[in-house]
Amino acid sequence: MSEALLSAYAFQPLASDDGRACLYPLHETALLQIQGKDAAKFMQGQMTANIQEITPQQWRRGANCTAKGRMVNSFTLLQADDPEPTYLLAMHSPLLEISMAHLKKYAVFFKASLQNAPDWVLLGAHGDGIEPLLQNVWPELPSPLQAVQNQSGCLLHMDIPGTWQLWLKRDAAQQVLDKLAPQLQLHSAEQGLAHYLRAGIGRVRADTTELFIPQMLNLHKNAGISFNKGCYTGQEIIARMQYLGKLKRHMYPLRFTANAAPAAGTHLYSPLKNSEVGELAEAIAVAPGEYLALAVIEDEFKDSPLQLGQDNPISLELLSLPYSLD
């Protein structure tokens, strides 16, 4: 198990992210493998990403949706450098079984198999001076939205400045970690997730499956939706939201103090409206009692006073997105 392998290294909980190069496990993330002659054809009819753009050298985000356009799952997607067509989808690990059950209803019509891919160790890295260290494993570094693969695994250059993901083959992971860990700060998975929340990158969790339409998580702004790929399950609703201006909710970062992390899906409220104005997408502690979060909020109320829950409301501070929603 990757947990047993990673336990040998001193990843620090709530370490300060001071900009120096750091390495961390990807928070509650696992890989789903889709393989077979018809894998690409099957996925093209189910996912928001254009599968024709996915290669061993190019990754994208994506989602698979219900017929009503609600995301069952969201993921980072890359084609493995294998002789047989093989795709790897990194997602919230509790969603693996949910996703396979949903997709297998459609996969029965194609020569494609779905399975958990446990033989990988998933890490994130970012910070000043990290590129020369990564070049000790992958001599040629990819550009943003690109990837390189070798016998150690896959290196993905994310679309967040200076940010990388390392999808390591289990039999090579310890060798790579022994090479990189002594030269990097080792942060906890929670601190790594906070880096993505600050960047406005959200995801579907097991407790928010079928709650959000992709544009509500700003997936159209983060390399996650193709609007010219043709039909897929939920496409009609998603396209209508994009072209007819019907979407009134987007995802924004928040900060708050609380005694414990509230559950994803918890409603947000504003004194200017008698009903809820949004839902919490994800929250993580960045210091004792201090939380960073992403929430889907009605655009009309994002600049009003906001609170989480009603019985013991938590006051929320809206933060700026690092990208434009225009």
C-alpha cells in the first residue's frame, strides 16, 4: 500500500508553505484505469474532456455526468504509455467504486474494462527551485498541461504556476522518493490540497457526487470541458448553461475559523435571501481552527455577508480567484 511506503518519510502536518520546493501525497486520490480497444470511443461518449486531446504527453481535467448534467465524478486524465490503449483517471479515492458502477452501465457496449489501479503512488510538488530536482528523474520537463513518462512513472506539469504531479509506479516509487525527499520540504496531503484550493481548483467528492454541474466548479476555466467534441451524457444541459447564460453559480475560495471541518455539501446562507445561496465543495485545515475552502455560490450574493450553516453559523471570508470567470 502507498500509505505504508509513504509512512517511512517525515511528511509534516500543517507545515508552513513558504514558497520553497515541497513534496506531498495527493490528498485522498486514487487512479481508475480504463483499458481496451474501444476505451477512447467509450470515454468520448461519457466525459466532458475531448479524449482525442488526451495522449501520453498531454493531460486534461474532466468529469462524467448524469443525463441531467450533474457530475458523478471529476478527475485528472492521462493516457498511459502502454501498447494497449490505457487511460488513468486520478479522482477522490472514495469515488472509485461509485464511478465504476456508473460507467460500467455504458461500458458493456464497448471493448473496454474498468478497474482500480492500486500500483501507483501519487504525489504533488511545487515551489521555488523544484525543476532541477525533478530533472534528476525526468530530464526533459513538460510544459503546462503536458506530461512526460518513463520507467519511474508520469510527471504532469499542472496549469498552476510551478506545480507538478508525480504518478509513480509502485516498484519505482521508493527510489524516486529517496532521491527527492532529502532535498525537499515534506508537507502533508492536507497542505498539498490547500495549495489547489488557493488556486481555485476544485473536485467532486463522494459526498458531493451528482450535486454540481461542471461549470459550477469552474471546470470550463480549468481545462475540463470541450464544447466542440460532440455528444456525451449530460452534454445538452452543459452546453445550454454555457451558451444561453443560464448558469448563476460559480466556485470561489473562502476562509473561516471553526472547531471542526464542516462537511462538503453544507449549505451557505446570506441575510439577503431566505434560502441557501450555495454549497461547500471542500474544506481543509491550514492551521489549528483555521480553514481554507471552496464553495459554489450564487454570483448575486458572493459579495454579501456569507455564513455556513444556520443552527451554529460560521462566518465566511470570500477570497479572490486567481483566474477570471469572464
